[in-house]
Amino acid sequence: MEKKRILIVSKSFYPMNSPRSLRTTELVKELANEGHDITVITPKNNIAHSIFEKEYNVHIKDLGQSQWKPVAVKGGEVEVKVRRVFKRLSDLLFQYPNSEFIFSVKKALEQERGYDLLISIAAPHTVHWGVAWAWKEQDPIAKIWVADCGDPFMGLKNDTFKKPFYFKYIEKWFMRKTHFVAVPIEEALSAYYPEFRHKIKIIPQGFSFPNIAEYKENKIVTFIYSGSVGPYMHYAVHFFNFLKGINRDFKFIIYTKEKDIYQKELSGIKDKIEVRGYVPREELLLELAKADFLVHYPYKDNTQQSLKLIDYFYSQRPIISYEGEKDNVKLSNFFNKNYEQRLEPKNIDIYKIKNVCKSFLELAP
């Protein structure tokens, strides 16, 4: 395929450790390795990004650091509650502080022209809105614009509150402008307005897959959960109660930023749990492959897919999908090394970064 000039706009990028950062970083690395001319617009880390530019022969331009700070949840008990409500309402009603990206993205794109392909990556979706504001039909930034959506916006089902109705006008406005919308799974189609579904392309999350060690059975049952637990507490509380109620040795390893939740909910069995912070993906894969099984809390709605499942499947360890107390018998079986009800392994070829890059490149002229 001929060399393409590609612009990628994303809030999240190396060296950040998040699903959206991984999406952007893996795309940039592979597209650059294939010889394409890659420019990234993102909040710039001068030290880390200078090294990255030289190593992968890409151009990184500064989107600017966020000036709009999230509401700090601090103070006394009453103040904390008030601030927590105010923070939630600021996000729900105004997309604050992420609405800042509407302005910073527009400004960053004012002088950008002549690209074959522009890929904007959400979350937040305000990145797409900023591109839409900067986009001019008579003087386009690129020949083709692809808006990559990891999760739906207006059609998001796995949240406590629905988005206010007025955001639908912004979502429709930006979707009228973009040529294509990339979503990771076919089930997500129903979460988007019918009049734009013809623009949607299924392009999964892309990964590189390093070698991992062969599994060796642990002396005591060892299992791992990686990721946030707050959105899944309706499942996790039953999982925790099960763990507190069994009289046997085990080791539960958790990779999360929400250490406080585990220290509170599992304080009675803290000698059996190990709460760790997030680690680089390569390190996490090595640890996943050592576990007897892995824990997954599914979304309530199938229009989203947890990205960690791809790494879970790659580790080749049994995965329990736990949806509350009704799955306690299944969980007991896992403790006894009966994995008949494990999640069915998936073919991970579609997630290989070369195949994902090919899908994006096929949309370019």
C-alpha cells in the first residue's frame, strides 16, 4: 500500500496507561513501522515524547495541558458529599472538564491540512466535537475523517444516568460531518442513531502480543482482577461476600486505582488479597498467565466490550464472568478447578494491530 499522510488526535497517548492511550499508541507505532507519515496531536510530554518521536519517526504536536480542573472531592463529610454531587452534575450536564477539548482541538487543527486520513479518538467524545468545529467542507483537514468511538455517547447504557437530551444535537452534528465512525464491536451499532449507521465500521481494539510464560498450577488458588470496580459494584459486592464467607486459603490479586474500595470491603480477609496499582501491559500479561483463573464483571448491556477481555483471552487462563449471587455455584467450581463454565476463548487475530491498521487504511483514498 502506498505511503499515507495520517493525523491522529487523541487526549490519551503514551506514556499514559489507559485503554484509550493504548488504542492511540499501538496505532501510531504500527502505522509508523509500516512507513506512513504520522502526526499525533495530544497533550505533549516533552521528555517522553521526544524519545518516542526519534524511536518511531513520528511527529507529535502539543494539544496543550488541561487548564480546566475537575472538581476536587475533599473537606469534611458534608462538603465531600456536596462536592461529589457537583462533580457528577458538572460532567453530566456540561461534560466538564472534558468540554475544554472542544476548544483546544479546534485551535490545534486550525493550521493542519493536506492529510490523507484523520483519526480522532474518544473518549472523551469532545475530541470529536472539536474536530467537527474545525472541519470545513471547502478546505478539509484530510481527505477522510474517521471518528473512533470506544464506547457510545448518547446510546451509552452502562451508566447510572442518561445524557441530557440536548447533547443529541451535538452528536448528530458531528456525525453528519465525519466520513466514518469506528466502533469495536458489531453489537454497538444499536447504540447509535439509525440515520448514521451506514457510516459505522467495525474496527476492534488493536494490540501487539508479546510472548508469555507457560502456566504452572499454584499451591493455593490464585486469581486476578484487573481494572476499575466502581461501575460493577452491583456484582462485586456479592463476589466480596462470597470470598469473606469461605473457609479456605486463596490469593486474590487486584490491579486497580481504587485501592480504598478493596481495603474497606475486604478488610476482614486482607491477608488473602493483594491490591496493586496499574502496571505496563507487558508486565500485566505475564502476571495474568500465572493465575489459576481470571475474574470478569460484564457490562449490563452488550453494546460495550471490556478491553481487558482481549488480554484475558490471550493469557489462556480460564475466565469467570460473574454477575452476582446467582453465579456463586460457578465460582465454587472455579475454586475447585472445574472450569466448564468458563468464557469461551475468542480468536484474537482480529485484534492484532496489523489487521486493525489495515482496516483503518482501507478507509483512506
